[in-house]
Amino acid sequence: MFHFCTYFDKNYLTKGLTLFKSLKKHSDSFRLYVLCMDDETHQFIQALEEQYSELIAIALKDLEAWDDELLAAKKNRSQIEYYFTLSPILPLYVFNLFNDIDIVTYLDADLYFYSNPRQIYDELGKKSILIIEHRFTEVLKKFEKNGRFNVQYQSFRNDKQGVACLERWRMQCLEWCRDRPENGKYADQGYLNEWPDRYDKLVVSQLKGAGAAPWNIAQYEIEINNDGVTVDDRLLVFYHFHSVRKLFNLVYTTEFGVYKLNKKQKNLILLYKKYLLELEKVFFEFKVENIAPASQEIRYNKYQLLLLIKYILKRNLFLKP
């Protein structure tokens, strides 16, 4: 059985549930432990536990009660910085709750699986830690200041080295976890740069289909057919739909301009539009609007028109899935 964990609030609920549906489609047996960042999300996921045995809701207050240093950190950083701080603590908490778990894998909520994650677990083998590089394209090398690795998918074994890695990372994030580059650090992920030299039981994934994302997808050849999605003829395991946001109705932003992506790449556009369609399906299937109307993703004011013009000029807009 695969044991995954993630965290999100009500504004990311649709993405988190879309991730869950993709896991159900491609994983034979798994659990997804969801750290719920607000009461509404916790109640929502709890209500789904009766229908979906794979979902396990975790209340933020319970995690904070377990790690009493969290509340002190919460006072000296922004909300997103606090969320980053939780990245190493959530897997430790899952190990504490269920000490019979051998491996726990952290997932960002905006991932979507296209095939069985088994091949990534096979790559981990009997090692203790698995992480994935950004693999920036040449035109995006400037982003390397944010870290060689992306905190999007990480596996930790419940052994001496896996737990030691998490505990050291926890202390680092509690001490400093800012949403800016500083002295080789950046949020929760800059700390990963030293891991390959520090941990001899660490695997840096070599699977092109693991960690495909807007910052690296331009260097791959995408094919989409009835058998699934491939990148450079390798099966796509998951894609990281970073920066996809719903503005209103069927209007989404993609940040293609930021990542120098070409909207003429038909298969890339199709990949995104299929994901947007899945978001729409989940939004209505689970009645997410009851706690998180689409308009909450970006709060508009009198400058709404100017914001839309900005997105259009930068080629960051999909008008419909």
C-alpha cells in the first residue's frame, strides 16, 4: 500500500480532490493523509471519509498540539511561509500516528497522476529518501536560486536515516522558512541542496515522467493517446500544475509567460485543458462551491480589468478547458 500525505486549505480543495481522484484511478491501494489548513476543509474531508476509505483527515490544531514549537513559528512568518514550515513536520506526524508505515510520500496538492506511482517506489528500492530535481530548461536557469530540488514529491522511509533527515529539516524550517532566496536558502526547499552529500541512502529520481512541470516541460516531447501520456517516449507518472488558478467561471491562469512556454504546443495545451476539465468535474461532483466558491481563488477589486489585461498580454490565460 502507498501512503501519501499532503496539505491544503479550502481555496485549494478542488486541486486536492483532483489529485485524490487521479490517485484512485492509477493506484491499486493507497491512503492519502490530508492536513486540513482550516476548519471548513477538515469538516469537508472528514465527511468524505465514510465514502472513501483512502482519505484520512488531519486537523491543523492536532498537528500543532503534537509539535509545540509550531505556534511560536506561526507568529513570525506569513501564512504561505507557515505552510512551507509544515512540509517536514507532516510526514513525521504521519509516522507518529501510524508507526507501522514503512514509507510516507509527501505530495503537493496541485499534482495530477497519469500512471501508477509504483515505478517511483521501485526507483527508491531499499533506500531511505527520494527527491526530484527541478530540471530547469536553459532559459529558466535563473530560478536555480530557489533550489536544485522541488518540494513536490518526496519519499521517506521510517528508518534511521529517513527520520533523521526529516527531523533535521524540521529544525531548519522552524528556524528560518522565508518566501525569498537568502544565503542559499529558500523557503522549505533550499535546504534540500545539501541532501545528496549528507545522506548516502538518498535517491535523486532519474525518471523523466516524475516531476514534469512548467519549468522543464519545454525540453520534452509530449505524446497523448489512448494508452496515456508520455514525455520523450517515457510514461508520464505525474505532472505538477504549478500556478494554475481559476479566476472565474471557465477562465484560468497558467503563467505560461513566466515559464516561457509556447501556447502553440498543441499537446501541452491539450494536457492542460484536460486537467482543467478534471478540476471542473471535481468542483461540481464534490459540490466544492459550498465552502470555496471559485471567486475565492483570486479576490478581485476595482483593478480586476487591469489584472485580466495583464494575464492576456503575458499569454497566461485559458478562456475554457
